[in-house]
Amino acid sequence: MPSTTSPIILILGSGPNVGQNVAKAFAAKGYKVALASRKLKEGDGGSEQVHIATDLADPEAVKGLFEKVRGELGVPSVVVYNAAAATRNDPKDPLSLPLADFSRTLNVNTTSAFVAAQQAALAFGELPGSAAKTFIYTGNILNTTTMAPLMDLGVGKSATAHVIQSAAAAYADRGFKFYYADERNADGSAAFSAIDGAAHATHYLQLAEEKEEGPWQQTFVKERDDDGKRFGGRFTESKVSISSRNDEMKTERLDRILSLIRFNSLVYGNYPKTLRK
């Protein structure tokens, strides 16, 4: 394993919005970065960044991914799971979704995320007490509500939210931090395709740098400072609610989302530009 004094972040699912912004933010703080997704070309990263081609529809590939990062950079102290998948179902007949599609998206949304969290916990156990030891899953509002044509995405988000909640409680005494991150609009409604990569990056960096573990469900909003720069700010509990306005906005934005998603083979990072994470 390479010897390094620089901390390491591994980002699984490295789209041009959230993934790349998170990579840049952590690199600016001195982290070495490992990026993993289906379309990356290995060897393009350079000495401070490793690119690894990985299909997260195959959970068995995740352990090998961690081994490769260990061999090329070292043990990651921050792991971000930013991949997701969905296949459109008939809103009036959700159980008509083919098993093969349901299984594939569940692999991306939950099973590979579980393996990544498992491997992260093993890695964190090797690190000194000063290390960040932080695992962040990029979620959305679908662990608390439904979207009729995207049942499998909601199943995956809900299941993984449970994994994160369980891990956050179980490993807290060891200093391991596990988070489910969900960007919202200022009124508490879902951001959907309007998620902001820079706000995610700022919030994720804050979570990694904090010594004390915060709430496992990190619902945050894009804000701006006096210079107009974007950053992620936490909601207070009173701000997070599912309102009737949210239901209206959900319907309006769903039409926009469904017109852009490639339903048969959808992994965030391979969206049309306006939807990429």
C-alpha cells in the first residue's frame, strides 16, 4: 500500500454535477481523489487522482474497487456513494416492473451501496483517530415520500436510508460517521433535477471535517454568502416538511424529469446534462 500523508476520498458515481464538484472541493483541501463510474477511463487521473471504471450494478465489483484504491492511493477516510439508477414503471401498475429491471436498480441504489458502506467501515477501522472516517450517501426525498413512476428508485433510497441509520447508530462509538444527504429547496420541497453540485460539495466537506457526528439524515438547502457563492446549509427540524406545495411541485417537475431520463439504463452520471449528478 502506498505511504501517504494526504487523506483520501473515494467517490462512487462521479457525474459532472455532484461527483465532480465534490472531487474538486476535497482536492482543494489536500485530499487525494479516487473516482469510480462506468464511463471513466482508467489512467486519466494523474498522481493525485485515480479513475476506476466500475459498474455498480455488480455489487461483487465494489470490494475489488476498494482494494484497487488501497493499492494505488491508500485507505480512504471519506467515501461518497453518489450512484443511483431507476427504471420507469406504469404509475397505475407499479408491480408490472420486470424483475430484471427491479433487481438491477436495487443493486445500484442499495446492494452496492451496502457493500461500499461495509468496506468503508473496515477501512475506517485501520485509520487513526484523527481521520475523518465519513461515509455519505447521496439521497433524495424518496425515503420519505413516493413518486408513482419511479417506484424502484424510492425502494432503493428508502432501503439505503435504513442501512445508513443503522450504521450511524452502531458505529458512533468508534467515531465512524454515516450520512444520508438530501438537498431540498428553501421551503422544504424536493430539489429533484435542480440539485446543486457546489452546495453538495460544501456540505459534504463540512460533514467530513466535523469531529462530532451529526444527524444521520442530512437534509440541506443551497444558500449563498455575501459574495454570491453557493454553499450547503442545514435545515432545522421545523423547516423539513412535506407540504401541499411540495406535492404540486413534485407533479410539475416529474414531467420534466421523465422527459429526460433514459429509463432502460439509468445511472446517475449518465444523465442528459441537465440531470447529471
